[in-house]
Amino acid sequence: MALTLVELRVVAASLAMFAILKPGAAAAQVGPPAPVAAQPRAPEHREVDEPAPLLPAKPDTLAEPPDTLDFRPWRDGIITGIGGGFWLLEETVLKDAFAPNRCRWCDRDGDDDAVNGLDRSARDLVLWDSPDRADSASNITGYIVAPIVAFGMGALAAGREGRIHEWRENSLEVLEAMVLAVAVNKITKVAFARQRPYAHFRTDQTQPQDPNENESFTSGHTTLAFSLAVAGGTVASIRGYKTAPWVWGVGLTAAAATGYLRMAADKHYLSDVLGGAMTGAAIGWAVPWFLGRLDIPQGEVPPPAPVLELRDGGVVLGVVLVR
């Protein structure tokens, strides 16, 4: 039977409603689909791979370093006081009493000169035309420059690490080594009683004797300078300061200059200077190393001063002390 236009519209509406309510019947939608509401697009996150560093970052092992110097005020103070007091007394009120009246090591075979060839050659090579000027210069390098370098460079090394509070104990440790070295030197001078070169080679043997002209071996200036240089460098290396190579280098340069000037002043032979250098270096190392070095657990020890370090385009030479 024929359907009217109104009936056809009712049938079409019923079919459309059935398609919407029946699952899986989305394909039967009539008319264009409703527009989907625009959603804000999340920004894309892209992982950027950072290039790996050419060299791993150097850890700051000294940010909170353990204490590595065992300074004991009573023990070290007594040693320093006794050694320093003996040195001061011998240099002042007891100087004439300690000075040998005659040489026991005179470098003579009867009336003949018996200075060994090495000492004679070195003297001829380095003796200045004006020995007094060399003597004055050696007093400056030995008694002024060497102490300033030892104590000043130690303070700078500690300050660069942000550890300036360690300077007091460092300086007392260096001072202890110095007074012990010069005390040993005084005993050595009296024991050997070697005639100084200026007295040995002077033409007028009737000239009044200098109170200490028989105290040539070993060189006191050189002993003092090397004890300061080596003690300062040893303490800086024990502490693990990065600038310890500079403490070693500058200190040893000042000490070597002092030894050279003592020969140029005709106050000492080469063997006297070498003996003083070995005495000062040995005591300068032994005092902080055996009395002052503090053993701490492995892994907590700051790295020692490097033998060779590149810095600011230059090369720094240092010394390694192995625990």
C-alpha cells in the first residue's frame, strides 16, 4: 500500500534513532558527522643529548679534607724551645766559648796546602772579586729571603685552598725543623773545626783570628736555608696543597742561591755547602714526616703534590711524597 509523505518521514526518523542507539551501528549515521571539538596540542618534548665531556670533571677532594698534620703543642713546643734557645745562646753570649781556638781540619800537610781538588776548583770558579758583597747577599738570602719564602709560600698555599687556618701549625712545624737543623749544624762545626777558606788562603797568617774562622764545616747559612725549603715543601705536600710544587721550587731556589753565595764570599768550600744542604734537607724532611705526618684511613688522604702538572699553559715541577 502506498505511504503518504508524512508516514515516510516518521519511518526515516525511527530508523535514524535505531542506528544511534544500537551498538556498532555508527556506520548507519545519517548526515555529516558532528565536528570534534578542537583539543589543545601538547608541546612535543624532545630529548637533547648533551655531548659527553672530553675529560671527566676533576673531583674537589680537598673541599673537606681530613687533618693530615699531627702538631702537638707541648711536644713540638718543647723541642722548638730547646733547639731555638741553644741556637740563640751560641750565636750571642756563648759564641766565643763554643768557637774552636784552633783548627782540627786544617787542610794542610805540614806547611803544605792540602785542600782537595774539588774544593779548590770550585773555589777558583765561584769566588767573587768582592767577597764582602757576596757575604752580605748570602745574609739576605739565608736569613731574610729563605724564611719569607718558607712561611709566606706556605701561607699562600693554604690560603688558595681556603684553609688559611692551617698556616699557624704549618709554620710551627717548619720552625721546629729549622731550629733542630741549625742546632745540629753548630755541633758539627765545633766537632770538625775546619778552617775557613779565607783564613786558609790568606797571605798574612799573623792577622788576628776571627772567632769563628775554624767553623767552616758545615755551612750554617746553607743548613738553615735548606731546612726551611724542604720542611716547607714537605708540609705542603703532606697537606695536599695544589701549589705545593711552587713551595718546593721557590724554596729550593733560594736555598741553592744561599749556598752559592757562601762559596762566593770565601766563607765555605763546596764540601761545606753540600754537607749543610744534606743536613738541612734531611732534618727538614724528617721532622714533619715522622713527627708531624698523621696517618689517616686509606681513601681519605688528599692527593700528594704532582711531579708534573700542566697549569695555565705552563709546566710546574713538584715532588711526590709516597705514604
